[in-house]
Amino acid sequence: MSASFLTARDVMSTPVFAVTPGDTVAHARNLMVRHGISRVLVIDAKKLTGILTKKDIGYHLQQQGAAWRRRPPDQIPVSEYATPGPVVVAPETLLRTIAGIFLAKNIGCVPVVDHGTVAGIVTRTDLMKSALAASLKGTVHDVMEDAVTVNRWHSLAHVITLMKERDEKLVVINNDGSMAGIITETNLAFHDEDRKRSGVIQEDVPLRRHENTSIGSGSDSPENVPVTAGDVMTSPVITVAPERSLPYAVGLMQKEQVNNLVVVENDTIVGIIRRDDILKEVAK
């Protein structure tokens, strides 16, 4: 079969992990950690009612206000964070169509429903693993975008605001301009402070601090900020050269289990290639 005719049935993942609206966010997040997944379906009385993703958890948990007002994840029901009315597809839906849905709706998955029953789920990762993605033409330079950067000492609040405004991953840089790490929705949802609070991690993880910084002595200085970009970032960053082929980039993302590659040329950050950039090509 030509890669152009692949359908949801050909790539969908099963089994589908689900929670109920009354389950706690802590339970849902631990389920994601245990099975290495990025979202769970919300099913109420055998009916699909919503989806809860890492992004939902990350943005909500980090914006609950003052620490003394926050409820721990084991006291928050899934229904408060889940996105209702998910977009669904039929088993025979073409992958190109699904890629277009992901981009148009800004979503990362679609449940596959067959005669009213959830039969599986197709995620962006499933599309990246497909023969359709492996057959793409062109180079990283053809599809890469400008990288959005933050200093490692910027506050978590600043990071979240920028990520929501730009809907982008953030490349973290040191004071000297060198690359320090990258921040994605996963970092927001599962950074050490939250994992310890939910019971996934028991030991204390000390926050990294440095006495000398050029950011200044204001609200974003290391001595005043409880959590900074440097505390939640992933490091080291996986990089790729701009002249590499798109199938090479797809394979590297799969090998390293990442959704973004920072594009570097002559030790300089020249862009970033995201999974969505690949999906735009798949959707054509």
C-alpha cells in the first residue's frame, strides 16, 4: 500500500488509557508517567466526554496562585482540567487528513471511534512513526522556524506566559549566550517540585542557584525566584544541522524520544524544528 493511503486503523495505538471525571489529577498524571503517555481519555458511563493532556496539567498547576491557596493534585478532579468534546475520527480516515486536523485544531491526538466505541487513538507520535513521515522530501532548513529563547534565570511565571503567548517550546540560554536546555509542556507538568508533591518522587531535589548573574536584583533574580527556567528545563538539548534531510530529523526525534530539535550551524542556534513542522509536510 502507498504511504499516501495509510489510515487511522493502520497506525492507531491500543489499548487506550482512560480515567473518569471524578478521578484525581494526581491519578491521571501517575498513569501518564507509568505508561509513558501524554494524555488520557475521560470516559463517563462508557461515553467519551473529554481528554486530559500534559499541557492541561502543566498550565493549570503552575497558575493556581499563591502557594498557600493551591490544592494538591490529589484533591483536584480530572473534570476541572480536562478538555470536553474531543474531536474524533473513523478508522478509515486518511493520515494526511488527521495531520491537517491536528494543525487546524491545535490538538495532539484524536480518538478513533468505530460504531460508537473507542477503538484506539492516533497521536502526533503515531504519525511521526508512520511510513508517510519517513517518505518526506526536503531538508531541515526548508521547514525550520525561529527559536524562542529565555534566560535560565527567568521566572517560571515568565516561562508559562511566553509559552502560552507563542505556543512554542523555549530554548534556554546561559548568560554568555550558550545553550543550556529546552522547556516543553512536559517540563511544566512533571518538573521535580510537582512530582514530589504528587508522590511520584519522594526525595528532595535541590534547586540550582548561582551567585553571579547579569539578570539583575529584581523579581527575576535567582535569590528571589522560587523556580526558574533553569530548574525545569531538559538538558542536554538534541541538535541537528540545517542541511540534514527531513527523514533523518524524524528518525532522530524517534531515537532520542523528543518532539523538537534545535538547529545549530557553526555552534550558533539558527532555528528549531518541531514535530508540528513535520506534520505540516505530512498534511500536504
